[in-house]
Amino acid sequence: MDLNLLRALDVLLQENSVTRAAERLGTSPAAASRTLARLRRAVGDPLLVRAGQGMVPTPRALELKDEVAALLRGCDNVLRPGAGFDAVHLRRTFTVQASELLLAGLAATLTERIHAEAPHVDVVFLPEAMEGGPALRQGWVDVELGVLAHLDPETRTRPLARMRVVGVARRRHPLFDGPIDARRFAEVDHIGISRQGKRLGPIDTALAGLGLRRRIAVVVPSHTSAMMLARNADLVALTVADWLPETVEALGLRTFRIPLDLEPVDLGLAWHPRNSADPGHRWFREQLASAVLHPSAKPSR
């Protein structure tokens, strides 16, 4: 029996009238009468019988009435996207690929918010080592968070924020002894940050446009290690503005505006389209985005 026939049966048993059922179903009384005849043959029972000017249900129809209504509600819950989803019942582990810098700034907030709504959900953070590979497509990673590049063409994305790149150095660094212009910025020793060991980037391009060149004294694989190194040496590193201010303060570091015309960093989420409509995955993406965009907001309990 198809779903439309069940819906017609549900309406007929509620109305006990072919005419009124036809109005609700958006069809003609003749078509509703033919549907009733089909139902009678399928069930092996007259279902509705004439009684004076109206119709009354048979005992079998009364037995079916609540059962059919419940069956249709269940079908609606299955077919309606996200219907019946409640995060508190979700038991799942989500995998996120993100840089150490982003991880350090949002992991605690994200974990607190998730466990407030979904106590059985866990999160695994992976490094950016698989960036540009098939991790999303193969399902090894649920969400990629960061500067999105080299994505598969079918990948879905959501832009989150534009972050300004700033310099960071220990508080007593000689650079802070005077105004920081492009020349003085180029004259100090720098820490390069690259997982592949690359030494040059947009800063070097901008300096070259001014006829300047900086010395990259050391290259490290992450912003976190760069900040730890800058803590104890007269070296300048990079970070993003207003990110981890308490950590910068605790490490004895100080940020400053880079005296160059640099493009901000575009931060976003990426995921495979097979997860787009999944209510649990959609809920997790919202939690992750909220942790980035509103890091100080407390979870509702």
C-alpha cells in the first residue's frame, strides 16, 4: 500500500465523509469515492458504511484509525529533514582538522558547549597534515577548519571570519623601543611558520615591493611553537589579531601591527556534501562556527 493511500485512509477515517475527505485531500468526491473502493478491497472491509444521511466507521475502521495515524507520523519523522533530532541523544565522534593556533583558542569553549547539549558527543582534532588531500571525501575528517585551499570541487564551505595578521614578540624586544615601520620590521630576525619548511610568503613579497628584505632565522611547523620560541629569543613571529590574548599575556609576549599592506586571513569551514543534510553533522557545524565567532559566550544549560 502506497503512502498516499494511507494518507487518504487517515483522512476518510477522521471525517467519516467522502465529500469532506475530498476537500481536505484536494480532489473530487468521485476520486475520493474511488480511493475508498480501493481501500475496501485492500483491507477486506467496507470501512465506512451508509447510515442515514452520513457514514459511520466499521469496527475494523475504528481499530485502524489510531494505528494509521501513528504510522503516518512515523513516516513524516523519517522523511522530514532533521525531524525529531535531539542533540542530547546523539552518540557520535566528530573529527576536525585544524591548526594548533585555532585548536588552542576554541577547543575548551567547543567542548564545554557540546557537552552541555550532547554529553555523549566526543571530538577528535587532527593536524593539518592531510590538508589538500582526500580526507573529507574519504570520510577521515568530518570538518576542516582554517584557511581553505586545494579542496575537492564538490566540497561545501562556509566562510566564518576575516582575521588580521599581526606580529608578536617578547615584551622587551628591541623592536618596541621605537615606532615600528617597515624598515625596522625588516631589520629584526624573524620566525618562519611552515609545515613544509617554506621560508618566503606574502610578507616577503610586500617587503620586496618596498625594496626591503627580512632575515628568517628559523622555520618552525606551527604558530604555537613559534610563540614559544619568541618567548625566549629576540625573534618576531606571526599570529592573528585578538586571538589567545590571555596566552600572549601569560607568555610575556606583545602583539603589534605589521607595517605592511597585507590581506587578512579568511577563515572557514569545509565538509563533504554527503553530510550537508545530516542533522547531527549540521548541529556540530553550528557548534564549531559559534565557538569561532562567539568564543566568550557561555553555553545554555
